[in-house]
Amino acid sequence: MHVRSRLRRLGVPLVVGMFTVVPLANFLVISAAAVWPRYQKVPAKRELTFGHVFNLAPQHLWFLAYLLLISVLAVGVWLAVRRFGSAGPAIKRGFGILIGSWWGVFVLALLSALILSTKSGWVAGGTMSDSLIPLPTLVAYFGFFFVFGWLLSGQEHLSATLERRAWPRFSAGLALAVPAFLLSYDNTDFTGNVGTAGVFVTGGQPRILGLLAVGLVSWLTLLGIWGLLARYVHGESRALRYLADAGFWIYLIHIPFLVALQSTLAQTHMEIALRYVLTVSGTLALSIGSYALLQAGRRLWLRAPWPPYLRAGKREALARVG
């Protein structure tokens, strides 16, 4: 039941979003390009045609396709591990040693760097939003982080280990972020040839060094934030719980709001910093507001006087909504 629920939670939004949110976002992006072109003329891919609005490019929903595939693969791995009774405890013990050691973050960074080294470019991005078919390298890369979270969940004793090194890891991740970016920045990835490429790109150094630097920043920051939350965030917060519940909806719906606000404010004479703040805060407010309307609509629908043969399923759904 849990597996079916997860697949439904990922698959239904992906299918529905491809016919609703993504076309709306495409239309708004095309409209914005016509009003305020980045270059002196509108690019061909920004012309208003049916194919540019409705197509199989998932845009920001690309991650649902990846997560759907990774979830299916994870179920297969879990079933295989269950067949060997000693494998599960051994994996958990090894993972605990990795998390508790000072060298664990270097191992994690190296493994993620080795995975990324099988693709071109220096970041895990670029073309995944162009197709519903996941790229094998990126499935492995994101799956690596998925497995990490999977192994960490359910092992509460590891939270104390993350707490002890939270500040050093977080501080080191922040300190390394800018140097790592400048060293490994590739202006041919998807940035329109903007800026100067880093020395890891132009200096002939082994590419794995740049990927390792990026990996260190990612894992130091991730483990640091995880440990800080474990240390300082205790108890139940209604506001945080509401935001956590709304997070998935915000991810699904935010792009149309973001593009509409950004393109509208771009035509004003406001300072860039002010436009940025208004765009981000406005997008968040509109996304949360739409989630509140969604929840209100669901409650009204579920409390409607349906025929007796529909009441049993409605009662269960009403309990989930609250």
C-alpha cells in the first residue's frame, strides 16, 4: 500500500502537471520573451506556437520523473536486501561508521564526483528538463542522495552524530562554496557563455578535482544543515508542519507565479534587489495561498452530503485532510 501510495503521489502530479502547469508556464515564458527579449530578437524556441506550449519537455517537473524511477529501483533493491537477512544490518553498521567518521564527508564527495564524471559539464544539470526520459548518470547521482536519506531515516541515534559536527561542517561548506564555484565554473554548461571559466575548466587539471570540490561543498552544507536542525529544532510547530505539508504543492505550482511576477517587475524601473525580494516573496505568498484554497476546496467537497455508498471512502479521505 505504501509503495502504491508513493507511486500515485509522484505519477499523478507528473501526468496532470504536463497538461496544466507546464503549458501555462511555457505560455508565460513565451509571453515574457516577446515583451522583454534577452537578446535583441525573440529566439525561435520562444515563438508562440502550439508545439512550444504543449510538448513533452517536463520543465521543472523533471525531478518527478527521476524520483519516480528511483523509487521503483529502490523497491527492487529493498526486496533484494530482504532476501539476505544479514545484508541489511551490515549496511546499516557500515553507514553508521561512515557518518560518525571525520573522513566520511570526503568519501561521499568522492563517490558523487565519480558518478558525475561520467557526464559532460561540471554540474548535475543542463538538459534534464528537456525530456521525460531520465539520464542514467543523473539517476545514479540523485539516487545516491536518495539512498543516503533512506539509510539515515529510521536511525535516530545518528542524529546525535550529525549534531556534534554540525557547525564545523556548515561553516566549512559556506567557506568553500565561492572558491569551489569560481574554480570549477564552466561558462559553456547552460549559462549563455557568461563570465570567465574557472581554472579547473581552462587549466588542464583533472576534471575530478573540480567535481570533488563541488561535492565537498554539497555534502558539508547538507550534513551541516541536517545537524543544525537536529540540534535546534525540537518539538512540533504548526507553522513548520503546514509549510512542510504545502512544500510539495509549492514545488508543483510555483513556476507560473514566478514567471508572471518576474516578467511584470522586469518592465519597471525598480532596483534589481527589490525586484528579487518582491518576486520571491510574492511567489511564495501566492503558492501558499493557492494551497490554502486547495485545502479549503477539498474540505468542502469531502463534507458534502454524498450518497451512502460513497461515505466510507470519503470518511477515510476526510481523516487524512484533517
